[in-house]
Amino acid sequence: MTNKATAGSNYLNGATGDWEVVIGLEVHAQVASKAKLFSGASTTFGAEPNSNVSLVDAAMPGMLPVINAECVAQAVRTGLGLKAQIHNRSIFDRKNYFYPDLPQGYQISQFKNPIVGEGKIEIDVDGTTKTIGIERLHLEQDAGKSIHDQHPDYSYVDLNRSGVALMEIVSRPDLRSAKEAQAYVTKLRSILRYLGTCDGDMEKGNMRADVNVSVRKPGAELGTRCEIKNVNSIRFIGQAVEYEARRQIDIIEDGGKIHQETRLFDNAKGETRAMRSKEEAHDYRYFPDPDLLPLEFSQAFVDGLKKGLPELPDEKKARFVKEFGLSAYDANVLVAEKERADYFETHLRLVAGKAEPKAVANWLINEVLGRINKEGLSLETAKVKPEANAAIIAMIANGTISGKGAKDVFAIAWDTGRAPVEIVETEGMKQVTDMGAIEKAVDAIIAANPDKVEQAKLKPSMLGWFVGQAMKQSGGKANPQQVNDMLKAKLGV
Ligand code: ADP
Ligand code: MG
């Protein structure tokens, strides 16, 4: 099953023409906080099952929840980062349902009055920037974990996650393709990580998405959506959207109807499967939790948090473009992770004006990040350190080595840990900029190839052949631009 998008649009082809995919995401992000939302129990990952469980989390009779102020601050920070309305008064509700890993018999969540209202996120897809609306962000408790596959006769319950604070961040149905959905989650994760409000670790389940998908003919009303629960990687989000959109198109084109339902994504098969028909809000008998007062805080509290916010990816990107003349594309690559942006600025300091910021960005993106990705390393563990990179970048800029030579120096430095300047000296890698020597080589080639000189006069593309010869004679150490200019002058082309 493949989805072929019509060239230049996001539409999917069907037997009856184009279809538009509509996606809205509900992302559950675990709040970065040492303690749970309503208890002092630890949130440490990977602890012995049922060791991070207070009496509140185990729902012992008579235990009362107490709001964790740090979780509130984290939600407000996140709201500010999403340019959203902050609600200084919000309400916790009980969402009632039964499940063995939910001992209270209800989840404490926020329904009608969430802590954060409308906001937005900008995404870049294929060179275009698009604004995706955020409907709301609310705080809620995570449930425990049921483990069914460890023993043939038993199911186990681990309550370590029970009561951990989650932010549910709900987008508007503004996304139009798998790619956009992936870009949205990537950007959201980046913002949360910059803010330090969620570590965004999807492998640990600290961020997961409910993916709502519907299809419609372009310009038609919104179609009926299906909600795919708990998708836990960006790749799977893309696969789930593509599979689900195609499934719905096929059903409608075969004369069927989409029934609103909750589905799950099968990672191994790459397909979605029905779980249950969609429950309605009234099925949960939401009501304000009588154990908790409305959550209220002052504007001064919000303003204080606002002052402490770091520079976020969009602002950083704008600054990189304006201050350093980077392309939007390069700036995007560099700001995607805060560590990467800091790494770039560290290099700028080390290069200290000896090369253009653009050249620094190019080097880091093409050489360093490329090599790191290839070897599964990180900026921290990269084998060429910033000081060494800065030396290479400066040598390219002042013409000591060619671009090609720089790659060789980098490869040697990576493998041996030797200093770039020393490598260039000892290995005789200095670019020949001595015009006299270059001219001699060029003259010799011209003299030896009178027929090609004639051809070049009629066909200027022959110039490349001469440049190639001259470069070869110089052992690759001549500056190709200089050789090119000299040949042009001498051949009169
Ligand atoms: P619920 O909490 O019951 O799932 P919401 O009204 O909060 O319902 O919506 C959940 C998500 O579904 C939101 O992200 C919203 O953007 C998305 N959504 C709503 N209608 C559609 C639709 N027709 N197609 C795709 N997504 C939709
Ligand atoms: Mg939902």
C-alpha cells in the first residue's frame, strides 16, 4: 500500500480523484519534575516495579492529593513557549473509568477549564512555514502499567507511573500530511526540550501521540475521524497517518462509511486496527474533583516564569538568519536541538572572525553532523573537537587548504586525534597558491595539447578538461578557482 501524493500538493490519489488528509494530534508529554503531580513519590525511570508509589498513587482510602507547584510552573512555561493564553484559574476534574492500572477508578485531568488555552506552533515543511493551531494544554495524571505478557497465567500491575504529571497538548485539525504531522511533533519536542519541561524521550514513553485522522475531498466539510492511540515514535506517526488515510479512502470509495472509533497502531505490521468504538465525553462522567480547589495563580507568577524562558528555536533561527546571514534551511538544522545551536555558537567564538559564519555552519552541518550521524555518535563524543574544527575552518577560509584538502585533514584528525595545523604541515597538504608554479603547469598543458586548445575555443566546456589536468599535475593542491581563472585568460574563452 503506497500513498502517492499529487505533485506539488499534499493530496492523495484515489480512484475518484484527489483526497485531502486532515490530522489533529493530542500529544501526551511527561512533565519534567522530580515528583508526581499530586504526591511526593519519585518519577525516576526504570525503578523496581511498584517502588515509586505513595499512598496517594495507590489510592488508599482517605489519602488526599496535593498539587505539585513545580508541575504547574512547567505547564505555564510550556504554555508561554507555545505563545498560548495562560489561564490563571483552572479546574481539575475526575475522568471516571475502570482499569486495573487505575486504582482510583478515575484519572484527575482538566476538562472544561484547562490551565492553558489557544496557542500555536510554526512548522517548516519542504521550505514553507505553516502555523498550526494549539487548542489547549491541560495537566493530568498518568496511569500505571498493566503487564500481560510476562506470565501465561497472570497479569501484573506496576504503579510507578501512576500519578506522574502529563501535559496533554491538543492541536487543531490543521495538519494535512504525514510529513506535517511529523514536523509538528518534532518541533513540539524541540520546544519542550529547550524549555526543559519534558525530556521528549519517546523511547521511554515520555512523549506519545494520539493521532486523529480523517479524509475529505478538497474543500469539503471535515470527515469523520478515527483516533489512533499512543503512537510512540515520529516514524510510526508518519506510518500511522499514511496507512489510516489510505484505509479510509478505500472504504469510502468502495461505498462504505467511516465510523468514529479508537484504533491502535501495530508497530510490527505498520497498520492500524480497531480497538473500540469512540467513547463520548459524557461516558466519563467528568466532574470537578472535590478533593482539589480550583488552581489559581497570580499574573506575577506567570511574568516571573516568562522572564526566565530561554531563547526558543524560532527566535534563535530568526537571529541566526539576521545576524549571521545563514539560509533558513541551515538555521533550521542548527536550532533543531539546543545543544547543536550552542555548538555552532561555540565554534563562532573559536573561529573568532577568521571565517564567515556561513562557512562555519556549512562545515558543521556537512562534515561534522554528517560524520556523527554516520557513526551514531553525538556532538559530545565526536572525535574532532571544536578547537580542531575551528582550525580547519580558518585554514579553508584563508586559502591554506582547499575544500577537498579540508575533508582529508578532517578524516585524519578524526582517526588519529592529531592537530589539523600539524597534519597540514607534515603531510604537505598546503594548497599551492604560488601563481608562478601554477602558471608553469598550465603553460605546459597548453603547449602539449594544441588540438584541444582549438576545440576549447569553439566549445568552452572543454575548459573543464584543462582544469582537471592542471589540478592533477599539482597533486590536487592548486586552488581550482585560480586555475580556472588563469586558463580562461590564457585560452581566451
Ligand atoms: P477527544 O478528546 O474526544 O479526542 P477533541 O475534540 O478534543 O476530542 O479532539 C481531539 C483531536 O482531534 C484534536 O487534536 C482535533 O484537532 C482533532 N480533530 C477533530 N476533528 C477532526 C477531524 N475531522 N479530522 C482529524 N482530526 C480531527
Ligand atoms: Mg482524544
